Amino acid sequence: MEAVLSGFEILMRPEVLAFLLVGIVAGLVVGSIPGLNDNIAFAIFIPFSFSMAPTFALALMVGLYCSTAIGGSIPAIMVKVPGTASAIMTTIDGNAMAQKGMPGKAIGIAITSSVVGGFASSLVLVFLAPPLAKFALRFGYVENFALGLLGLASVVGLLGGNIFKGLIAAAVGLLVATVGLSLETGFPRFTFGVANLYEGVPFLPLLVGLFGVTAVLELSEEWVRERRAGRRAEALPRITDRLILDYAMVKRLIPTWISCSAIGNIIGVIPGAGMLMAIFLGYERTSRVYKRKYEGRPGEPKWGEGAPEGIAAPEAANNAVVASSMVPLLSLGIPGNSVSALFIAALMIHGMMPGPLLFIEHSDIAWMIILAFVLANLVMGPIALGLVKTLTGMVYRLSKELLIPTIGLLCLSGAYSDENAIFSIWVALIAGVVGYAFRKMSIPHAPIILALVLGRQIEDNFSNSLIMSQGDWLVFVDPVNHPISLALVAGAAFFMLGPVFSWIRQWVRKRMARGAAEVPAGS
């Protein structure tokens, strides 16, 4: 208890609070700029932290980490360009709602959901860090493979009636994931002699291309169409409606916030699982509930066309990963994702090694970090609501003639900054053209990203699992030694077979209805 009070006393110092607030504002700005993300924000600010006091630097990093995900939802909603990878799914329903004249409502849902998910994960970090860290230790190669399989299987729930095209997209993602050095042999695969591909296709430029460059091409197409038709270019959505949610909407979204925050916390505490898996699982689960409960009712849009739950689910899930990903980092020294790995660098720069010794040698700093997550999630909601109109006014009130090249330049700059290589720009441009072509063929982008993220993880864990079991494939469904893996594989099978059973059920109903219609009246 003394360590907790000491950490609280450090956090309440005015200069530490100031750096926390600076981090929150900087994260909102970075996240709201297409092409930039939380990794880039950390990479930019970590060198500046060399000369700072440890408490100042770590408070700044906590603020950055908590707020970049919220900032990323702003361009996702306004111009259909996710500011960060965590806002990929927000683009779907968020931009659709904005196009219907409700950008304020969409951003309000995103910010509120982010705060709820983030605050829930900060409480998990405070109260459940030790038991959750012990649970995370039970995940070995076998369990991580099953978890990846479950994440990949969840893509089926995102495809709706377009399963064939969605599976094509997932196959493309898995194919791209095989590019690079083989994990088993060390020989290059599908690199065609290009040294830049030895470590795989760069993820950030690919993401920027698929979403950012594709959006630029779509905006350009709209502009050309308007010019040819002699019409004045349509203005992008502007925030003229309320940002604050009413009681009815809050009450409606509470179940979504609870379920997706739970998913995000569970995924966040598992090392290497990543934020994207939590987003896809939360989005898929919520889509099933929405289609059963709301879709088809008067005034309710179809899923993917502006559903409030379609915004709340990914935003609650991605922010729930933030603080919970610090559980294995602070307790075990194991990063939960790429951003928390950069947090290790920030700690080590100031002579602190994350893990059990952190709570022994620097207990006051460890608790300052934990409590900073709680405070950051409490204050970033009002800050975001207060700044969002200013942030959107900086870019999104420009005419399309200026906005299109501005977004394009920011996207390509973000791609270049990944490795400071021209090759990254080419990757973004090629991915943008491919993404634009896929849009024209109604092939979804989300399965590509999910398969790309999980592909290497699944391959690595699958190979190591078979090596450990000496080629025994039943190791993944071993109820004695790997019960967690068995449960996850069963969940993956449920996701995969669910649409099949649904199709069979609909076919039987149609046959029965047809048979009833063919029965002569009065027979």
C-alpha cells in the first residue's frame, strides 16, 4: 500500500501531470493524421525522453499510448482513412454514419467507447495484474497457434453474404504473409531477389496503401466525376450535430462496451496476440448480436452501413488492449504488442528493467505508471471531445482539390517514415492500386489485414508446436495437456461452421415454405 501511495504522490506532481496531458494531446494529433500511428509517435518521442526525468518521460508515453487509438478514429470516420491500424474497422460503420449527416454522433460513439474500454483495461491493470500474468504464462506455442486460428476463423463472421470474395481476400493476406525468409529453413520465399522483402512485406506501408492510398484514389474518382458532370464538388462531412451521447444511446451500447472490453482485456494480456485480433473478434461477435437484435427494424441500418455498435465494438476493444497489454510487460517483462515493446525501450533508457524486479527496485515508478493509465483514460475523453472540432477543422474543411494531395502526401510520408526507404513508398502505392481494384470488385480489405497479421504468427507457432510434439497433430486438441488450445480450436470450428449451419437452416426453411405453398387449399 505504501508503494501505491508513493506512486500516486509522484503522479499528482504538477509537472508529471503536465507531461501526461502533453502526451494525450500529442497522441490525439498524431492519431488524427492519416499515415501516422502509435509506433511512429513512440519512435519520435523516445529520443526526446533521453534528457527527461524518468517520471516525465513515462507519463508522456502513457498519454501517447492511451490517446493515439482515439485520434485514429477521427479520419476513419471523416474521410474513411484510418489514422492508426486500430481504427481499421471503425471506417466501415463510422464513415457510413458520417455520410448520412451524423459525423458528430459517430465520433461521440468512438470517443465514449474508447474511454470505456480504456478505463476498463486500466482497472484490470490495477486489480488483476498478478493473476492475469500467471494466466498468460500458460500460453505456449500450441495455445498461441490455436488463438491465431480462432482470430483467422473470426473473419467468416465479417463477410456477410460475400463469403467467397472474403475468402479470396483472406487467401491474398496469407499469401503476402509468406513473403520473406522461411521460419523453418531460413531461405527466402517469393522475394524475387528483392532484399527489402527478406523480412516480409512492410506492414505499415501496406496498411497505408490499402486504406490511405485507396481512399485518395476513391476521393479522386469522386472529384473527377463531379467535374465531368459540371457539379460543384461535394463537401466532406462536417461536425454539426452533437458529440455527447444521449441516455438512450448509452443504455443501448452498454452490452457492446462490456463484451468488447472483456475481449480486449483478455487479448491484451496475452503476449503477442495484438490489438487487431481483439478488434476483429469484438467486431465479429457484435455483428452477430446486431443482426439478430436490430437489423431489419424500422430506422435501423444494415450492419456495415452506419450501425452504432459497429463503431462502439472496435473502439472499445482496441482501447481495452492498451492498459491490459502492460500486464505481462510490467509483471513479466514480456511485451503484449509492438507499442508496449517500445515502452520497454523507454523504461530501459532510464535504467529500469520491466518484470518482477520493477516492483521491487522501483515500486513507486511501477505504480505511477499503472495509476497514470487510470487517470489518462479518465481525462482523455473530455480532452478529445473538446479538441475534435479543432482537429477536424485543421484538415477536413479543405476543398477536395487541396485535401486529396494533402492526404496523399501524409500517407506517403507515413509509409516512408517506417524504414526511411523509397521501397516503402512503392509498397504503399502498389497496395493502394490493388486495394482500389479490390474495392471495385467488392472484395473486402479487412480479411487481408487480419490474415496478414496472423499468418506469420500461425506459421511460427504451428511449426514449433509440431517440433515439440514430434509431429503429433493431436497436440492441438489435447484435453489433458492443452485444454486452452482445445477450447480455442472448438471456438474456431464454431466460427467456421456457423455460416454453413445458417445456410442449411435457411435452405430447409425455404424448402418447407415451398412445400407448404404447393399444398392445394382445402386438402
